[in-house]
Amino acid sequence: MTSSPAEHPRSRMGWAALRALLGLESLMLVWVLIATVLGALGSTTAAVQNLSLVAMAALSLVWVAVTFAGSLRARVSWVRGSALTIHVLLFAAGTGCLQLAIGPWWFGFALVAAALLGFLSAVLARPELPENGSDSVTVS
């Protein structure tokens, strides 16, 4: 099976969808971080537990935002791999939400739909190959 080039229409469509989805996910994670910080400030539970929740929300935001920024700068393979990993974990969160009734059913379906769309987009998005044997793609 031959692979399609990075400039193939399916690949361009995959990158466009992936960028849009990662941007939306970054915005949603900003909201999650704000809600987590506000919830931790008003909580009476252990401070270490609240700190761990805020730290995980912040790390998740940084991870998705760095992947989004990388997708805007250049179409390199690490962005694709990171996006695949993010969306596999998002699928697990969505199915957990549905199975354990953690949140409303529509929220679980929204997470699963976003995960499937992101996974498909990341699979379709082909990275640009470096030229002259270098390890990275330069952006002008």
C-alpha cells in the first residue's frame, strides 16, 4: 500500500480538521482549568487533593495547547502522534463517562464523537517529510 503525500487533499483536510479540533479542545480546557481552580478555592477537602486536580488540568491544557501550536507551525510527525494519543485518552474518558454515569449522556457522546473525529483527522493528516536528511522541518 502506498502512502499519500502530505499535500494530498485528504491530508490537508485532516490537518484542517485536526487544527480546528485542537483549538476547540484548548479553549475548553481553559474553561476546565478555571472551573477547577474556582472549585479548589471553595473546597473544604484536603489541599493536596485540590492541588493535584489543578495540576492535572493545567498539564492537560499545556499538552493540548503545545500540540495545537505545533500543528499551526508545521506538519510534523510528533504533532500527529501527540494528537492520536490525546484522542485515544479522550475516547476512554467519553466511554467512562457513559458507562459510569459520571456526567450527562450527551456529554459522554460529545467526548466520544470528538475523540473519533480527532483520531480520524490525525490518521488522515500526513506529516511533511524533512528534506536533505535533516531531522526536522523548517518553517519560514
